[in-house]
Amino acid sequence: MSRQIVMPFGPQHPVLPEPIHLDLVLEDETGVDGMLSIGYLHGGLETLVEKRQFPEYVYIAERTCGICSFIHGMTYCQGIERVMGLEVPERAHYLRTIWSEYSRLHSHLLWLGLFADSMGFENLFMNAWKHREFVLDVMEETTGGRVIQGSCKVGGVRRDIDQETLKKMERDLKGFEKGLKEMANVFLNDDSVASRLRGVGVLSRNDAYVCGAVGPTGRGSGVPIDARMTGYAAYGELDFSPVVEQDGDCYARCAVRVNELFSSIEIIRQSIDRIPGGEIEVKVKGNPDGEYFSRSEQPRGELVHYVKGNGTKYLARSRIRTPTLTNIPPLVKMLQGCELADVPVIVLSIDPCIGCMER
Amino acid sequence: MTYLKKSPWLLHYDASSCNGCDIEVLACLTPLYDVERFGIINTGNPKHADVFVVTGGVNEQNREVIRNIYEQIPEPKVVVAVGICASSGGIFRECYNISGGIDQLIPVDVYVPGCAARPESIIDGIVKSLEILEEKRIQMKERAKQKEQGSSPGGGER
Amino acid sequence: MKPENQELRLIDTAHLIGEVEDYRNKGHRLVNVSCTRAGEEFEISYSFELDLRFENIRIIIPLDADIPSISGIYWGAFIYENEMHDLFGVHVRGMNIDFKGNLIRTTVPYPFRNTSFKGEGPCQDR
């Protein structure tokens, strides 16, 4: 004998770093349905294209999200470069790749920390964030900014990294990787972590595909979607393959992200080895006229920046389709039939970035 | 820090921030910066808080939420606006849904500049706000004293 | 860098459902639905991907027209359609999950239909 109740979750909730409102339909302790409404962070920044010239809009694009800001800036720049037919120098592509991968490391470590916190594992939270500081130090040393870098521009990048620093970055990765291995061991092999995550929030392969899950959410369910395989920036010249897990539960999504840390380190190593010399930017002349869907792989999944120029300094439209938005339908699927106590873990397991999603 | 007799707790609210400043506020709590060594704890409950840390500009939707949280925090309280968006609306101030800085809505005691604000400056800002908190506490005590004297003039005369 | 080739086909609204069904049957993934205002019309683009090939179809509708929902074919499409409704005021018929304009809470109804800005001058003047 049970009756359905609707329980509001958020907008301000201790496990949620950002405001999101979720209406959970519950039957006793079991979730029947979850519906969310957003808008607490909505600013409407896509409309600012009419106010900012296209080279300036890079700064707005970067501030879509403070976690993967570099990749947002880069994706926007790639879109404009394609519309204008600019040939960006190879070195700039490699630098972009290096910074993107450092962004991924920082974002995944951040998420692993928050995720550990949602399981009640505070020590692991602190540990993950301790490792993250190393990544931020590299970012600061090479771009000047810790979380918002501002180092990408239409036509290339703003700063070069000299050979000595590159060598040092490569050397430092060794110690960093060692620390990560110890931490990864806890995430992947600890009994209490596994008992909290295994079989929770299962998303089947078919559901993941039909709902359009992207990034680690899709890859955790066995769908090998990785926009890096399209070969933007320097990814086309590097050897790597998407990290895929088959189980589709919270553990699988966590394992994808943990293993991606090492894949990112490998990509950085390869890029440092193969980076060519030369210029880092080309001169930009004229205004964009045309449209393009620029795609890239953000830590949370595939990101699409649609840019449409009309031949003036101001774009006609910019649309930012962030991975979190796409991962909301899979989340709704995962919440069906879950236990109330697992809701925080499930919500966090898609790595929601609400700031990005609402823009 | 000798004036700090109590352990101040802070409440962090993300108005419409891009996450950059939020992450830096959180980074303050983690091993490298570790504000907990000053006895500062990030709490989720407004009734436990002394310092209200806001990141991001006010958006029309969370006006009520921010005001509500502000009113729930017991006196004395201080407000710290972290980052340029919380201070003035920053790069987003022209957006139709953004009303500008937090000071459009509630009184702000300390502004922390930066985009994103660095953990060092956030800690500086919070330490600065603790001085103001202490001042407010003393003023509040004095006011209470005066009120007491005012309501029963002369004390035992009656 | 290998630039990606993107196909874009303009189709009639009446053929939308059929075309989307075709993509579904061929095993494409729905990547994105986006809306752009171009003068007195909306351009609505549906993007699909299969094996790293990116394809778009586009319909052009007048501002007050309504379109059929594709959420019966791609279950997850409701999020884009609700967003389109909340931001642009495009009416979508028959969504599987209809938030009725409550997905994104905005102060102004349909803010992207006619964009407006605040504080034109420096912020000190306000």
C-alpha cells in the first residue's frame, strides 16, 4: 500500500554545488519519476553576440563555464576559423590540445572529489582536490589564469610555451601520475566505494543511445562516442582511443573518468613529443559570413557551438549546446526506479554543470 | 588573527556564476589553501552562518532566494561578493536576465575583485569581512545595552 | 586539423517526421536541435551523427507557426524542444514530456525572440 508523493530537491541543497530544482515523484523510498526545472543560473549570454564583436565574444564563450572554459573558447574559435577559412598554424593546434587535456584533468579531478563527497568519503574528496592543484599550477604557469585562461583567440593562441617549460611539464607529469594511481586504486578497488556505486542508476546501452547520452555518461554504457575522434585540433595526429565501460551504472561512469585521467596524460605526453615549431597565430582579416557547427569533446561530453555570421563584425547567432543539456534525458531515465538515498550520487554521476547548461 | 575569538561559518550561494569563482571558493577549503585552519567552515544552513559569500551576478530568478537566505542569517552578518560578476555584473551585465551586482539587492561589506577571483584574494576578503563582523558584533552589543538602559531609565529608581 | 564536412539540407516541414524517422532507422544519433531567428522566420536545424559523419536538416517556419515534435522518435528530444519553446516561443505539438514553459524560468516570455539588453552604458551610470 503505497501512495505517490512529490518531493522537491533543491535549488539550494548541500550536495549540489549549483542550484537546480528537481521534483522527485516517490513511492515510499523508490523514485518513480524525476522532473527538473532550471533557470536559476540562466543569464541569456548567447544574446550578447549582438553586443560584442566576434573576436571579443571569445571571452563570453569562455565564461559559459568556469570549469571547462578553455574548451568552450577553443570550440568557438574553431567555428569562426572554419567560417572564415583561416588556416591555424600546427603549433597552435598542439598547444590547444595540451591545454584542453589539462582542462580535462582538472575537470575530472574536480568531479571525482565532488563525487567522493556525495558518497560521504571526505578524505578522498580532499585527496582529489590536492592533485587538482598541480594541474592548476601548470595552467597558471603557461596561460596566466587558474580556471579562466583566456589564452585562445580567433586565428590561434595568445601565448607560446617555450621548449624548456614543455620539458619541465613532461617531467612533472611522472610524479603526478604516480599520485593519481594511488587515488585511482581507491576509486576502482575499494569495497565501500563499489558497494555504493555498483548497480546504481543503470542506463542501458540502448537507452543511452536513444536519449542521446554523450561523453562519459554514454561511454559508461558502452557507447563509444568521443568527438575527439573527429580529429579537431591536433587529435587527428595522436594515438588514443575512447575509454569505454559496459555496465552503465555509476561505477562504470566513475571508472571511465578515472581511466580518462591516464589517457589525458598520455595525450599530453604525445603532444609534447610531437609539437612542431613555428608561428602560433595567423592574422584575421574580414568578417565571418556563413555558418558552422563546431564540435569538440568537453570533459562532460560532446560540445556544439553553432556560429552564424552575416558579414558584419557582429554574429547573427551563437548557440551553445552543452553536454549537460544532452545528458538530462538520460538522467531522467536513470532516476526512474532508483532509491531516494541514491539520488545525490546519480545526479552527480552525469557530472552536471548547470552553469553551462543554462547559460 | 588574534582578534578572532569565534569560529566564523560561511554560507556560499551561487547566483548566476559561471562556476569559475564557485570552484575557487571550494578550492579555499581544500588542502592547499585550507581555510578550516582558521576555524572557517562552509555550512549549508543559513541559520548557522555568519558570513554570506555570493558568487555571480543577481539573476531575476534568484532574487527572492538570495534575499530569503540573507534574511535567515542571524545578526551580526557580513556579505562578501566574490568575483567581478557579484560586484557589478561584470561581462554579463548587459544580459536581459541579469540585474547586476549583489549590491543591487542586499548590502555588501566586502568586494573581492577578479575573474575568476583567486583563492588568495578570496581568503583576504573573508579575513577582511571578519573584522567588520567583529565591529558589527560590538555595535550590536552597545545598541542592546543602550536599549536596555533606555527601556528602564535609572535602573532601580522604579 | 582535419576540417569536418557538414551536410545541410533544407526540407519542408511536412517531411520532417519522415526524414527524422529515416535517420533513426539508419541508426543516427540526435546531436542537437537549434533555432535561429532570421528576420520574420525561424530556422530550425536538426543535427544527426553516425560514425563521425555529421548531417543537418533544416526547416524554415514563420514566427507563429507550430511544428510537430520529434520526441516520439528520439525520446530525449524533449529537452531541446522545451528549450526552443521557452526561449523562442516556437510551439511544438505533441511533446512526450511537456514542461509547459517551465523548463527554463525566464523573466521575459520568449527572450530570444526579440532580444533586449540592460545597461547600455558603463555600469556606473545606472
